[in-house]
Amino acid sequence: MEWVLIGLGGILMLVAFVCCIIVIVKMFQNNLTGLGIGSIVGIFVCGIGYILTLVYGWKNKDAWKLQTVMPLYTGALVLGLLLYGAGYVILIPKLAVQIQQQQDSQMQNMQIQDNQLEDMQRQLDQQMQQMQQQPPSQP
């Protein structure tokens, strides 16, 4: 279930990314080069470019003819983030349980190996004692 949510979130975020690019292109077409470059850089810096393009896109949706893009962009961005978040909220506890189980299994294996080493050490000690108790052989 969590992978379905994450997958759907990814598809919606891809739609939001395409809409974001459309808004950035409109910025360049309307001589807002600095804002366009800032939005591109901002996408890679904590996703702030998405917010910037969202605000300027809504502000200029009529002038830039983005009446159909902006509702799609907003819906895809919000729903994509929600689905991603929900997917990871479900996934992370499951991963934590799996990691704990793996660690427990490794600890059990290490204890088994320790016990085997102790048994081997006891056997060697016993063999050494037996060898020491035997009289030396005559040449």
C-alpha cells in the first residue's frame, strides 16, 4: 500500500514539475529572467522554486494564460506531497521493524558463534591438560 501511495505521489510530483517548467518558461517570455533563473535554482534549494512559481503563476495566470495550468499545478503539488508523506509515514515504521529484526538475528548469530568459540576453547584446554598429564615419551 505504501509503495502505491509513493508511486502516485511521484507521478503527481512529475505533473507538478512539468507545470512548474511551464510557469518558468512564461517568466522568461515576459522578461522576468532573474525570477526565472531564481526559480530554477530554487527548485534545487529546498524546493523553494516551486513556491515561487506557484505564487507568481497564480498572480499572473490571466496575463500569462495559465488558467488551466495553475489549478492542475496546485492540485498536483499538494496531493503529490500528501501522498508521498502518507506513503513514507506508513513505510518508515515497517522499515524500522525490519531493521530491528535483522539486528536481533545478527545478535543471535554472534551469540551462537561466541558459544561455539567457547566450546572449542574448552576442548583445546582439555586436550592441553591431557597432554600435560601424560608422561613424556622416551626416545
